Amino acid sequence: MNLAARAMVLLLALAGTSCATLSPEQQARSAALVEAARDTTLTCQQADACATPSALHALGGRAFAESTPDAPRHYALILDRGQHAMLARLSLIRSATTAIDLQTYIFDEDDAGQLFLEELLAAARRGVRVRLLVDQLSALKRVDTLAALAGAHANFSIRIYNPVLNRARLSYPQYVLAAACCWRKLNQRMHTKLLLVDGAVGITGGRNYQDDYYDWDEDFNFRDRDVLVAGPVAREMGANFDAFWDDPRAVPPSRLRDVGRALLREGVPALAAPEYENPARVAGVSRQAVDPATIGMLAHAALPVGPVGYIADLPQKHHGGNPGHGVATLELRQLIQSARAEVLLQTPYLVLSDSAQELFRSLQQRPEPPRVIVSTNSLAATDSFITYALSYKYKRRYLRDFAFEIHESKPFPASAPIDLDATGASLPRVPSEEEVDAVRRQLQASRGDRGALAERYRRPLQAEYAALRYARRSANERVPLERAGVRIGMHAKSLVVDERVGVIGTHNFDPRGDHYNTESAVVIADPLFARALASSIRVDLLPANSWTIARRPDQPFFPGLEYTLAKISEKLPVFDLWPVRYATSYEFVPGPDCPEPLSPFDPRFAACYRSVGDFPEVALGFKPLLTRIFTAFGSGLAPIL
């Protein structure tokens, strides 16, 4: 039997085991085990479920009291700092009196994930109804944890969204099978993120439930953004959550093959006590979350605003007969079309769908087009070098056709709102050449050991950008840099139009958000809020935090011919092999004649900026080469990246 035949036999065998479902009888037995195991004991007998007073929770009561049917009142708080985002969530969870609904894409079992689980279960035991909805591809990494949560308490419920192969967890071989049999379903993910407390206060934005969204990772943290809104719009948030919770694609873990079989085999396990890597840090933030002064400071920063829109896709986006864009995409597009003076866009992955490209092209065809400023990741900062490669491929189009002013974030920004002290990390010691050689020999010796090799890589759970994070593990590594430190990657998804409307949400303004993921966003048409959001984004545009992308100087010989060849090469779906790109990265050089940063289209730009190359801060090696390879051959991946 040749290799291809053996692979086919293995795939068929895997299909037979992975696609099997629990029988109706097994599902009933599994559900009965869960129901019998659910504790009904309450730690509190008070009507308010012994809720901890919170100034953030009180914003909801104020907003409803000040609202009328014709003039709704809201309070909005931009959460730029990871520690503030964590404190706000913890405070709201502890202040809940009746209900907590949490919807997310990633829920890890690291320190942040364990802390939030502990808090949610504590709320359930106080008497609060808690519902947790997590996308399958990122739903807690241990089957035992899901089995334990299924039967943890009568007030706690968990569901898994869109499980492929009838499983809660997928191994790499199972992922390959899912890609072969169910590619579209595999890519239809619930990217919506929402924490809703007592139907009065909600948080949405880019953050998942994982260390690196709250400045707790020692190697890599996301510069992200959420928004807390209190007031009547919370009702719309609740209705959207209910639509997902009640959808047939939201499945209790006990009905899934891996969790159900574990329950039938061993019963409902006890939920393991949290094992924190940094218990002192957890204890510290836990104390802060009940400190009236700390939470009061956050609440005091909330802005009073009028009407608030919650634009959110429904799960019907994933049902048959509903192709194309979701509600969130269409409404965001209409908002951008309304721009007159400026569009300020922040996205970690600058890969635009065809329709989005047509939108920005049409803006530039106006007699007086709006200025379009984009904040995004550099190759050195991104967690997805494959996605960056596609952005790199289309830089000419972005600059020349759409007049984008692109600023790519640095991996070690000087003034980004990141609390590096919270990571507990110290600057790594630079290894000697002998130590480097020893590591190389060790890695070469371990190439045949899949387990040892797996430990070298960032878990695929931690890469949000696509279902492709289950591809080769090396594809999920970040590029090596020239210096050590706690790296910062852009993850915020925000939009400001004419400093009159501000948007914070989950949409990356990419093809996945258009066609595959469900997305959500808060839209606030209030100049004060819009200016505050614009100021936050402009911090990331500062020369200390970002490089500016601009046209490369013309070559001395036949510049027009070179441009034409590069343009032709870019349009090819594959074999985009022209070695010279239209644009490169620049660093601002202040001086008497250059007192402040300039637009890349300003005639004085060349005198105030110096080129730092295509991939600044990136160490020479295989990843930059791979970036160019994906630039040449990877355009077919754009719809799912």
C-alpha cells in the first residue's frame, strides 16, 4: 500500500470516529447526569444576591432614570487599558443581582480565564443566572473543564457555538478532516463579544478572555479597546444574545461527542480549583475590583451621551439562504460612506474585501474626498504574519488608489496604553552564542518528537485571526525581532467619522467579518465621544508608537516601467514575484524644519522622514522570506484571513 492509499485509509478511519454522534439515548443519559449533578445550594438568601455595590453598575440605573422614550440617556466608557477592562468586568460581575450573559470568541484557561470562570461561578452560587456562550474553536481547552462546567450549578449554563464534527474540541487531524468535509461551516465563527449584566450595562469590543488581552502575558500583549455602555441599548444587546443562545447552533456540551462520552464514562467531574501562575497578581486585581475609589474613578470617566446604536449580526448570517454581508458590515459601510472630512480607522489586519475596496475607491473619486487615516499592525507587531503578507501585497493600491495614510504599530511602542508592570515580566537576558548553539542542537534533536516540538509554539487557541490558526504550528509563530522585550500587537477595532460618530466593536473590516464571522459594534453619534475615541487612536499614530508607510523613492532608471511591472504582478492571483514593492516604512526625524509629523502625501514628507526598510525591527530569517512568499502566492487566502 503506497503512502497516498495509507493516508486515505487513515482519513476514512478518522472520519468514522470523529463524525460519529451520540445516540438520542446517550444524549438523554448525558443530560440527565448533568442535571442530577447541578448543585442548587445558594451562598446568599438576599433579594439582591448579595451583590457588591459598583459605581459602574450604578451607571445603568442613572441612565434609565434619566431616559425618556424620545430621549434615551446612556453613559459610555472607553476601556483602552487591559487592567481597566479587567477591573470593569470583575466589578460588574460582582455587582450582578439577577443575570449575567457572556458571549465570546476565545475563553482560555490561563490566569485571566480561570479568574473570570471563578467569578462567574461565584455569581451563580449567589443566585444570579449566568449564561456563557463560547465559539467552538476557542471554547476552553480541556474537555474535563467543559464536562465539569456543564454540571457545576443550577444557575450556571454553558453552550458551544457551531460545533464542527459534533465535538467541543478539535485535534489537528480532526481539523484537517473538518476542513475537508465542512470548510464553510468551519469558517463560520461567532466573533461577537458581549458581557451584559442585569440587562442594564454591557461591554463589547475586541477583548477575549485570555491573559494577553489584559496585559498579563510575559511575551506578547494586545493593545485593544472595549466600550462599556449603560442604558436602554442594553435591551438590544440582550435580545441579540438571546438570538444566539436559542439558535440550534448553540449546543450544550453534554450533547457533543467528546464531552458527552466523558460524562457517560466518568460522570460529572468536580471542577478543579484554579491553579494560578501568578496568584499574587490575581489577588491584587481582585482587591482592586472591590475598591470604591478605583471603580469610582472609572465610572467618573464615563461620558454622558444620547442615543446609542448596537449593530450586531444574527446567527442567521450562518444559515442557508443568507449569503453575503451581515448587518454589522452593511451599517459600518454606510457610516463610512457618510464621511465628509475624515475617516479614522483602526484594525489589526488590513485586508479589505472587494466591496470594501470599491467603497474606498469611490470615496477618492469625489471632488473633495475625505482624508482616510489607518492604524494597523507592522510585521514586527502582528500575531498573524500571513495576514500581514496580504496587506503588504496591496500597499500600492491602498496608497495610490485609496489615498490611505497608513501607520503601522511598533512592537515596543513608547506610549501605548499598556500596563507592562501588570505582566510581571522582566526583560529577558540576552543569551550567549554558546547558549544559542545549544538550543539549536536541542531543537534539531527534538524534530522527531511531536510533543517536544509542540511546546515551542504558541497555542493555536491564542491566534484569533482565522480558522487557519489550526494550520501548521509554525504559521502561528510571530516573527523574530532584533531585540527582546514584551511585544505589543494591535488588536483594537475602531472607527471615527468626521469626529462626530465613534464606533468600537469586533469587526476587523476584513473579508472574514463580511462573510464568515458574526460581528458586533457600538455606534455613538456624539461629538464628545467621537473626539475622545479619535484622541485614543491618534496616540497610536504618534511616531514613537508607529512607522508611517509611504511611497518608495523612484528608482533612477525606468521608474515608470518598474511601476507598471509591479502593478501587473500585483493583479496576478498567484506568482506575484516582482521583488520591489511600491511602498516602505518611514521613521519621523524631528528638527527645526520638521516640528511635527506630516501626512505621507505632504510635499515636505521626504525631508522629515527616513526610510527604515520594509520590515523594521524584524530579524533576518525565514519569516520575512515567508512573508514575501505569501505575498506572491497567498492572495487566494484573503477571504478567510
